[in-house]
Amino acid sequence: MQRERLHALLPRFGVDPDTALTDAPFTVKSQLRDAYPFGLLQVPLEQTVRVHASSGTRGKPTIVAYTRADLDVFADVCARSIAAAGGTPDDVLHVAYGYGLFTGGLGLHYGGERLGATVVPASGGNTALQLQLLEDLRAVGLCCTPSFALLLAERAGGRNIHLRYGVFGAEPWSEAMREKLESAWGIDACDIYGLSEVMGPGVAAECREGKGALHVFDDHFLPEIVDPESGEPTDGLGELVLTTLTKEALPVLRYRTGDITQFVDGACACGRTHRRIARFSGRVDDMLIVRGVNVFPSEIEEVILEHPALGGQYAIVIDRRAAMTNLEVRCELERSGEPDAIAANVQQRLEERLRVRTDVVVLPPGTLPRQEIGKAKRVWDRVDERDPLLSA
């Protein structure tokens, strides 16, 4: 099936259908941005039925369009993702991803409906109402960012909420975050992956039986792993590249996602046979360079969330006021404790993990800013005497 679909796709990009995929050109995000808004559309605009867009934080937003058939695929792969986490047609599913131009809310909404679940379109923000709905409507599934799921757990205080599973994505999260979420809610916490340029959420997803690796739904999205520097295929850790095999409106050929992962071989306990990839260790463009050392924020999160005295909130401050960049990590106590002793212990753990000097500040619970809508902001730049978190 993959070969047939790829053979039909390549001529749409002016590539001979018998060309090996590794000899075909890459697509990068700047090409989509330069063609704003509809320059890369491969069907007449009147055949499309919806558009979504990226946030545009680094320039113009990337506009993506969908035909009716594209939306059917979108719903199908999101339904698969929910089912992989333990979802069933009998469930009440609470969707707290943002709705609108962001693909998350509508993607999981229609995926839940395709599965047959009763979907609560809660969108983001307003934690008090979210918690009331979770309790009153007896949701068993929760779809949102992991940081928002943790915030809801912090504020749930004695409510009669009985979730069974969570489908969490749109931002990087660690195994330590999984442990926090599963402990707080008593759920199976499963990762979902996607990006608007390829489809949205549902490109790949974890199953509850095989956490730690994601099934890429490779009947629709053909994965490769390449060396980020050379672009050559690699058997180890590298950059995920995706080709859309069935997308009509805006297909992409060998799209460089910037996300770092590797293939996971062997059968999965769930019985699914899609190619699996490891959970992402970071992004090519999110990597921090501190005093010549490469640091991924996910490494810092792992250390913070593994510490029994700390809560789930943290901030990474890159202090650029001096000639040598300084790394500062701020975190919160789970409950009252000895902040100085805990800070010293966390500092030691971080320096052992990162191999770079790190300043650690441990704060009382509830001190750091919370984000109720969108992706959690974890990394802050400091370039002058103003504290960047005070304006958050």
C-alpha cells in the first residue's frame, strides 16, 4: 500500500515515480511560509473545506488547507490515537485543547466523534469550569496539553473526578511528567504527536500497552530518520522526516519536522504493526547552547519532575547579561520543605546530567506563572535587569 501511494504521490511534485524516496528533495517549513497563504495548494481552493494555521511566532503563520477527504483521514487518525490510549465509543471525552486555527481542539474533537464517544468541547482556559464539567459530566478521557492536565490536577482538590486515560500532546513532556500525571489522576497518560504542516495531531500516538514509543500511522504518513546535519538516513537518533501519502489539498514530500527521535524495532504488546518511533528527545531548533554545551529542555524537566520534593512547575531562564551565558532553573516545592537543601540537591543532579554549571532557585508552591491556554512557556531569555517572569 505504501509503495502504491508513494508511486502516485511523487509525480505531483515533479519527481519520477520510480525515484527512490531518499533521492527525492526535502520540504522545509520556510517553503510553506514563503508560499503564504495558498502557494503550495495542489487542488483548487474551492475544493477545500477548512484551513488551519501555525502560530506564526517566527514570522507569518503557515496556512494549511484540507479537502473533505483530508478531514476524514484527520478524524480517523485522531480516533485511532484515542483508542490506543484506551478510549471507547461508550466514553465521555473532555477536549481541552484550544479550538480555532490551532489543529488540536478540532482534531481531537472530530476524532472522538469518529470513535463514537460523547465529546465535551471545553477548549482551553477557565480551570474552574473545566473541573466542574469533568466532575458533572463524568468524563473518563481527557485531551489537552500535559502542562494543563497538571494544572487541573493541582486545582482539582477533592472533586469527584474519575478519569481513565489522557491523550496529551502539543508540547514536549518527559517520562517524569507521565509519572506525575498518572499518579495525580490515576490514568494511563499517552502521548500524541502531530504538526499542522503534515496534518495536525494523530500523525503518531502511544498505546497504553507500549508506552515509551509512538505508532506512526504509516498508511498515511511515511516516516524517515535522517542525520540533522547531512540529511542522510541514520539508524540511530536523528530528525524525523514525514511524507504524506494520502493528503489531497497540501501534501508534503520528505518534510523535515525538526523533531529528534529514532525508530523502535520489535513487536508492540498491543498488536499494532505500524512503524514505531521513540518519544522525542527535543527539537533541532529548541536545543539550548549554554557555555558550548548542548542542552535540551526535556533533560531539565526529567530531573525536576523526578525529585519527590518538587511540584510539576518549572522555568528555565537563559541569562545573557554577561559574556558567558548562565543557566538558571526555577522550580517549586510540592509542599513545605527546606528550599536551600533541595536546591543544592537539584543543582547537583542537573550538573551531573547536563555537564554544565546550573543555578537553581526553589520557590514556594504556586509562585511560578501558570498558563491556562496554549502551550506552556518553559524557556525565558534574560537580557537586562528586568526579571522576564515578572511580566508573564
